[in-house]
Amino acid sequence: MRYEEAVRSLLALGRELAVPRHARTQKFDLDNIRALAAAMGHPERRLPCAHIAGTNGKGSVAAMLDAILRAAGLRTGLYTSPHLVRINERILIEGRELPDAEFAAAFTRLRAVIESLLARGPEAGGLRAHPSYFECLTAMALDCFARAGLDFAVYEVGMGGRLDATNIVTPEVAVLTQIDFDHEDYLGHTLAAIAAEKAGIIKPGAWVVSAVERPEARAVVVERVAAMGARLVEIDAAYQIEMVATAADPALQRATVRAPDGTRYELAVPLLGQYQVRNAVTALAAARLLAERGFPVTDDAIVRGIAAVRWPGRLQRVCSSPAVYIDGTHNPAGARELVAFCREHLAGRRLWLVYGAMRDKAVDEITGLLFPLAWRVVLTAPRQPRAISPEVLAAMTRHLEPPGGMAVVARPEEALECALGESAADDVVLATGSLYLAGDLLAHWSGGREAPAVPAPLRNAEDG
């Protein structure tokens, strides 16, 4: 099978988010992925791993931990979601995207397994329904990592945790990043309910790192740890951030961190925002637990790995004059962090905000936080069926119109070029609201900034 055909076949599949958690027809469980893993010879059992859940920061922590392990000389696999431009971004081996030919081969193998299990039926240990897009990609990652003979894998949860397809792994360390409101229709409408879903990755006897701050969510995590007889390291209690020098330039961001045993780490954190320093400490804590479990992770590898991490679309500066940032913030907690960054580092400069979002996000709250910072807002829409139209956005946010007014530009790349064309060299252009918008704009930027001839990069819609 050719790569393009494999991608089209994947995109034609259903997705977990199509069915809310309360629906009687729900398929959001682990039955499919367990059946696939069993038929594939249980690839999830063939190499040690880390498992990372949370509302915000889980992808950044996964990327940082992967970079640390590679700096320590380990051959790693990294599985994350969603992708920004190419679906291959989700499955990295030794820091590199799975090549197109290997991606197609992995899907071809998986399709044969699925056809066999569907023919067998659930009564004989087969499948009751075709696996979803995310289940298939997760199975492909498990299979590819096992076949590559890697030393370690890092898995980012897609959504929630307890019933996420990644939750068939038994990790050496489970990591929980910040927990806040997002995906409420699927995870619950209270912090306690959301935390219970995410804490579902904690298994009996697990070693756990938690960066959870909100008291209601933290209480759930602590209770789950006790119930599972797990070991918990809470970074707020165990680690001290002695100095932080955040900056608008990724080359200048620094932090000094003291570990429980007194070890000091002088960190260069190339991902922007003070919250990324907290993510770096979370990855550091996970790496130290892995060292305690016998993996060859040194203090030097921790420092070098964090300094080397790359994680696009998260407050990514793509141009310096004017300063252009592309960011995937899509929930209120992330918006509050973005506001803090802007107030600390961009105050006094005119901000051109390019904004586009999904219909199912907390758009009223997010725009209420971000729009007051802007000189001018350019409204657009990511290339996704779930995107809210810029015209609807304009009507919703008319009361937030900034001094320079609002513009509606349907195509994301044209919206960015509109802001760039009108801004001065000392202004700031910030594009945010969705990881899908970030992907659209990064594809445009890396492609020579010519408007794409095709409607969009190939993506299913499960987040962002």
C-alpha cells in the first residue's frame, strides 16, 4: 500500500470524540486496542516506557523526556498527538518521523490484523467494530517501536487517560501534568471528574510524577496513588525553582532547579513561557526516577536533553522582525499562561492577534482573556470541520473589538499575511486558538509562505 492510500484510509475511520462518554452506543474503551495488541503479539510489553497525561503540557513534557533519554544514549520512540502538519509527526523513532514507506508498511500490517479480527467476531476474541483513527495510530506506534528494537518509549495520552488507547502500557513512570478544564463532554464537568480520568493511568505499584496544582484535582490524584499502592513525587513539594529568567527569545530562557537531594540543575529551556520551566522540572523529575530504576540517565543528560528539545507550535517564534509567534493554545488554562507571557515580555508593543478556534472550545472565555491584549485582531478558521467560522467569531466578540479593529479573513495563511502586511517591524504578531491553526500556519511558513494549493494538511480531528 502507498503512503497516500494509508493516510486516506486512516482519515476515513471514526474517532473517539464522535461519541460522548454518556452515550449508550459508546465505543470509547480499551477493548479494541487490547484485541489488536494481543493479535500483534503484545508489542506494548516488549520495551519499557513512560506514560504522560494531563490537560496542558503533556506533549511538551513527553518531548523533553524523550530528548533527555536520547541525550543519555538510549534509542527511543515518542508517540504524541495531534500532529501539526504531517501525520508521521506522531510516531518518532530516535527523534525522527517515521518514514513514509515504513508508515505505509505499518498500516498495511495493521489492516491485515484488523480484517482477521473482524472476521473472527467478538465471541471468538475478535473485534465488534472497526478500530478508530486513534486506536489504529496507537497500535501502529506500539508495533513500530517493538519492531525497531528500541530501548525505551514515551507515550502521550490522546485524551483523558483511563480509557485512552495508550492505557494498555505498564510504564516505568507515569506522569501527570497540569489538570484543568477541557473536553468536559467526554471527561466530566468538574475538576475531580477530569482528574479521575487522567489519574486512570496510575497502575498498581506505579512510580508517579505529578505537576497537578489545583487542590480538587490533586486530592483525586493522591487518593488514586494510595489506592494503587503507588509512589508519588509531587514537583511542588520535592523540587525548588530557585531562579527563572524567562524571555521572548528562546535562546535566553534559563532556570535553576534544586532537587530533593540538593542537586542543582542549571537549565536552558528553549520552549517559551514560564509554564515550560515547570514542564522541564516535571520531565527532570521523571528522568531522575528512571535513573533510580536503573536507566543510564545522568544529570548531564538531563541538562543537555532539555536544552536540545524542539516542540513546534507551542509559543514558537518563527520570525524576529516583526516578532511572529505561532501557538496552539486552545483552552482557558493555556490562554491564562499565554496572557502572562504577553504581559511580561510583549508589553508596550502593538500586538496583532490572528485567532481561529474549534466550535467545541471555551471560545467566550479564551477570547475574553486574549482580545484585550491586542491592538488588532484578524479572525480566521483552521481547516477543520469543527472550526468555528470567523464571521460567527466576529459576532460573538464584537464587544471585545480592540483599538485597531477586527478583520475577517477565511484562509489561515492569508490571515497571517494580512497581519504581517499591516504590522510594523517592532510590532508583534501572535497566531493562536488551536493546534490545527498552528499546523496550518506552520505548513504555510515552512512551505515558502505560498498559499497551499490543496484544501488542508491531512488530519483527523480529535483535539486542538
